[in-house]
Amino acid sequence: MTEQSRQSFFVLRQQMSDQLGTPEAILARFAAGPEDLDRALAGLSEPDLDLARGLDKWTIRQIVHHIVDGDTMWGMCVRVAVGSAGSTYRLDWYGQEAWVDALDHAGRPIAPALGLLRANRRHLVQLLEHLSDAWERYVLIPMPEHPEGFKMAVKDVILTQAVHVPWHVEQIRETRQVHGV
């Protein structure tokens, strides 16, 4: 992710935070992610999944696997924060390009990944609705600029993931537009 892209993502995240406001609204937006992705993928053929919106851009298939990988890792972060608040959670997600190759995002079917996304989202929504005090629990994530650990609350993880799917859905729509599919 380029610095410009990263900044655009965080601007969108702040706008969505301001727009949604309440934990209930953020959780509803988070829960809607799989349906948003399904709509963006509707009608695509298997070969269409291998289209990219430009050179050096991920294909639709790679975007889907990236979404699910991130959702799975951040979902575990939420579980650690809820189950063991204040713990350190190691997240080596910053070399995302290496994951795309190592996990063969370009060569794998997306159906199992989409099923995992739906199940993870339903599970986390149920957990957070059941545990009303979970929203403020947090983990410490070691980062180069925060070796002691960056404090990440459950509400921040859920908001970030609530924005993550729409961010990439827009990329899928752009890809479809570029290729007329």
C-alpha cells in the first residue's frame, strides 16, 4: 500500500467514524461487509476474477483473499482483546505483498474465503453484542514506532475492518468498470 493510499484509507476511516458515530452503527456497517462484497462480485465469471484495474494492481481474486486474510487476523486480535485485555498481540501484517505470493492469492478459489468472511463476521457480531463491555477492551500491538505496543481497542479494530471491505469493494467496482464486466 502506498503512502497516498494509506492516507486515503485513514481519511475514509475518519469520515465513516464521524458518520456512523455509535458502536451499534459501526457494528452494523461491519456486519454488512460480506453482503457488500457479494454484490460487488455478483455476475463475475471465474476468468473475471483474474482481472486487475491496472498494471501492478491486485486482481479481484487477490483483493478477496486479502480482505479475508486481514479480517481473520484482526478478528483474532478482537478475540485476544476480549479474552485477555491488555495483552500483547503480534501482528506481522505490514508485509502484505509477501502474503499475496506466499498464500497464492492469484491461484486459489474464492468461495472458501468468502464463507470464512461470513462466518467470522457473524461470530464477532454475536460476541460483541453479547459482551456489552468488550468495545473498550484492547491489545498492545508492537510496532517499530511503538516498541512498547500501540494500544488498539476493539472499537478501533471493528471500525477499521468496517471500512476495509468498502475500500476494496470500490477497487473491485473500478476493475469491473475498466474491463466492462
